[in-house]
Amino acid sequence: MLRPDTDRTRPVLWTPTEERTASSELTRFRNWLANDRGVDCDDYDALWRWSVDELEGFWKAIWDYFGVRADGDPTTVLTDRTMPGARWFPDVALNYAEQILADRDPERVAIVCVSESQPPVEITWAELTDRVTRARAGLVAAGVGRGDRVAACLPNTAEAVIALLATTSLGAVWSVVGPETGATSALDRFRQIEPKVLITVDGYRYAGREFDRLDMVRGIVEGLPGLDRVVVVEQLRRGRSLTGLGPALTWDAFCAERQQLTFERVPFDHPLWILYSSGTTGAPKPIVHGHGGIVLEHLKKLRLHLDARPDDRVLWFTSTGWMMWNLLVGGLLTDAAIVLHDGSPRHPDPAALWDVVEATRTTCFGTSAGYLAACRADRVRPRDGRDLECLRAVGSTGSPLTPEVFDWMYEELGPDLWLFSSSGGTDVCTSFIGGVPTLPVVRGELQRRSLGAPIAAWDEDSRPVTGEVGELVLTAPMPSMPVMFWGDADGSRYRETYFGHYPIEPPVWRHGDWIEISPHGGVVVHGRSDSTINRGGIRMGTSELYRSVLTLDAVVDALALDITGPDATSRLELFVVLAAGRGLDDELKRAIADRLRTDCSPRHVPDAVHRIDAVPRTRSGKPLEVPMKRLLMGADLDSVVDRDAVADPRALEPFRRLARERADRRAR
């Protein structure tokens, strides 16, 4: 099965056929560039180089090739390459929802919905358009207009997609969290954006259980006094009273009227939606993306890199709180159908998602690297008793996909599978390293840097390196970079987050990943280079975890570390300093888990809790999150921290001892 390649140290697992390469959208795009623009690129690597060297030419080509609907003149592509501050297509007006809904074949399937309690249900473009029109009418009746914010607490269901499209058709701004999110975490996000309408569920089903959320919703409503309307999707349908939810009505009542569907065309960088990415300090950052940047990026990503075709069905296992949900909705910019799955990937058994792939006739299945690794560990056999003949591609993201899982996938699904691993982030709402349908798959590697993504690996001296691990940086702007952080009037928080690490001119974007670019252009992601926690692909900051756990009287200080193991699995470990006289018993561990689950989300619950006497900090009081993380991942203590810069060097000892114990166990 494994074919050696003389130009690589890693074996090639798959090579696209000539027919597949010739029929890909990427090949058609290259041919169009040569014939229409006189840009003749011999191969993908030449095309990538042109796309990052000639940003204006590349993104104008994407605009023209895909026929973006807009008012105004798209001739001026980029007014300034400086980051931050680059301004794209300043003379146009467009609308995200219009790009999706206009001129569709009414009889074709747009969305397939499936859940733990519901077999696949197909929604045609005619049905989707009608339901968006009705939801839009409900928003208009609630007084929502251009620039207003609509917040949602919804699972991965049709109502979430419909509400998003209805909101953005008006030029209003969308923001969503998953229904498992606690009231405290939801308010940490929504208070910053002051929504006019809240759309929520009465509860949700997960892993065979029902979770009533109306009491949690009441807590959110109480914390958002500016709400003009609360809309409840009755998913559990228990007939519970909506008392205490303010001006509330059901989703069915909200969508009872129908008005003409029109689209508010807005400037290219007009806010489209707000996603959230937490840092190590302060409230979660409200990341604003613009209509135009997302349209262009998702057209490029879904059609050129994912190669979504008219008869495809694209399923990506995700929650609404992960940017992969936004990217999945972007699949509606193609002629493929998208598959929405609501529920646990491991219920009623570890192979549950493969049953969904079969039932929905999915052709492109995306999931997390953690799920695939768990399937391998559980000895899942995806093809046993299942017809997976439709499946042509599997995508993975969220964390690095190990070489062993690459092997397992080809052993289980056969040599014709295109397996691609991707890496990106909430910040740009895309994967800027990942799949290329016309290139071979190399064991353990992401195929290439994406078109238009000026990615480099930098060493400690800010020099690009090849064949070595370095910091992932973007050396030039992309259209889907954030327009701003909501409420960051002077842009200081935005600049500090992405451009404060390297005090050089012109500025570069530091993303917070360690990557290695191979001599032939493939990429290996080695994990996070900062203290951000990665749980199932959703990145969380440590600050909200600390705010929650420190409300317990027994906990006086804490340090949270996301530890990536040799097999690329991730563990969240919490180190706590306890009040005098308190011990770390099972009762306190349960209290910590319950508090984090309630205030934040189930993802915030640690895999392990350890007691320490003091959190190691710098002399200025900053917790040593990254150095302790690197120490527990195998680095030498003296290589990750200057003891003279530590306020109390004795606080390092428990981490050094734990790292040594784990190294000894691995050696055995």
C-alpha cells in the first residue's frame, strides 16, 4: 500500500488519478487563468507562489471566476498591504446570503439534516429559501435592520442555518454559541455585542440524554436587558412555559409570516458575523468577519481546495460554536449539499458517525483528528456492515493527524480515498493549510499551504525556515482576516493579539502554531506555540476557566495546560492551589467539574486535576503557561524557562518532577 518517493522521507499513500485531476475545479481554474489572464502556472506550487506574490491579481481572479454578485466597481482590489489595516475591494457592495440563495435550482437538495432522534431529512433550495424568507420577516417585525446584532444559542440544525441567512440578508450581524454553553460563558460573549434578538432552543439531545436549557436561557435573558425579542425553537417540545424570557415567542410563531426576500448589499468589510476566540487574559475576543472576505475565502476553499461538486454531500462533524460550522455553511456557496449532524459522534457506539456517513450518502466526510484517533484506538471498522461507496474524501482538523492514523484510514477505507488534514483557525474562519485534490497525500503531512495564504515558518530570529519547526506567520494579508474586534475602538486589542509578537516593520501575523514546511512543500503541524486550549478543534482561552474555578472557596489559584501527547491526543490538565486545610479529594474534583460545566461548557472540564503549592509565575506575575506546557510535552526545563525570571523557582519543581515521571513511563 505504501509507495516510497525518492524526493521525500515520508511515503506517499494516495495519488489522484489523471481523470480526477483533470475534472477538478482547481484544474479548470488553472486553465482559465492561462487562457483568460495569461497566467500560466505549471503546477500547484507555482500557482501558490503566484497567488501570494500577486495578491491583487489572485483575488480579482477568484472574484471574476466565481462571478460574485455585487454593486460597484471591483477593479481596485487592495488599497494597502499593511497589516493590520489592509482594505479589500473598497468600491463594491454585496451580501453573503445573496451569494448563497440567488438563482438556485429549486428542486435540488441544499441541506440534509440528521440527529440522534431523527433519520436524514432533505431540504430543497425552494424549501430553504421559503424558510429563510419567513425567518427574515420575523426579524423585520422585531425591528432588526442593518448593523443590529442577532445572537443565538442553537445546535447544528436547519434552524441555525436559516436564522444565519435571514440575519445576514438584512445586513444584520450574526453570533452563535452551542446550546451546551453555560449562561456565564454565553454572557461573557453576548454582553460585548448587545444583541437585539436572541434565538435559542428549549433544550437539546446528546448521547441519548435530553438537556433542558430554559433555566439557562433565563439567566442569559436577565443579563441582556436590551433584548427586544426572544425566540425559542422547541426542540424538546415539552410544552414548558416561556415565562421569564421577556418578549418571547416560539420559532413557529416567529416564522408565521412571509415577505418578499430581498438582500441588503453592504460594503465588502461590513460585519457579517462575530466569532469568539479567548486569549489568556480578559473576556473572549469578539472577532468580526466581513461579508466580502468570507464570500471570497469560502468560494476558494470549498470549490478549489475541497473540490465540492454538484452531486456531493459534505458532512463535517462540528458544533455551532466552532468555526468549522461557519465553513460548513459556506458549502452552500457551491452546488453540493451540506449535511448537518446534531448529536454525539460516539452514540450509541464509537462508530456512530460512520453510520451517519452511510445514511446520508456523504461523499466528503470531515471530522476531528481526535475522533479518528479514537476510532483507531477502539478498533472501529468503518466498512464492516456499511455501504461507504459514495465516500471519496475524508478531512481532518482540530489537531495534528498522526502518521499512524493516516495508515489506519487507508487500511480501513482503501487506496482510493483522498485523506486530507487541515489547519487554520477561528481568526480567519478557514484552513489556510490543507487539502489539494490534485496532489499526492504524504503520510503525516498536510498537503500544501492554501492559495492566497502567505504562510511561512519563522525561527527565533524571524527568519523563514524549511525542514525545521518554526512559528506559523502570515507575511501578507488575507481577505478573511478579522475586520476588527467588536468594541475595540482604537484597534489596540486586535494589534496586540496578532501583530504584537514581532516588533518589526512591516508587521506579520503570528498565529500561535508550530509548523514545519518540508522541502517539497508539505506541512506538518506540531501543535500550539501559545497557551490556548484546543478541545475537539475549538480553541479556548484560559481566562474564563480561571474566572470560573476561582469562584470556589477551596481554590485560591490555578494553572490550566493543554498537553499534546506523542500520539497527538490532547489532555486538559488543571493545577490548583488550595485554601489552607483543604485537600484535593473526589468531592472537590466533582465540584470543579460541575462549576466549569455550568459556567463554561463541558469542554472546559479537565481530564486531570493536580494539587500544587504555588503557580509558577514571572516576577511580573504572569503565569508560566507555555513553558510548563512545553516541559510536560518533553522539553528540558532549562530550555523553556529562565529560573532567574521566575518569582518563586520552587514552584517549578512539581512540574519538573511530573515531566520526569512521564518520561520514565514512556521509556519503559
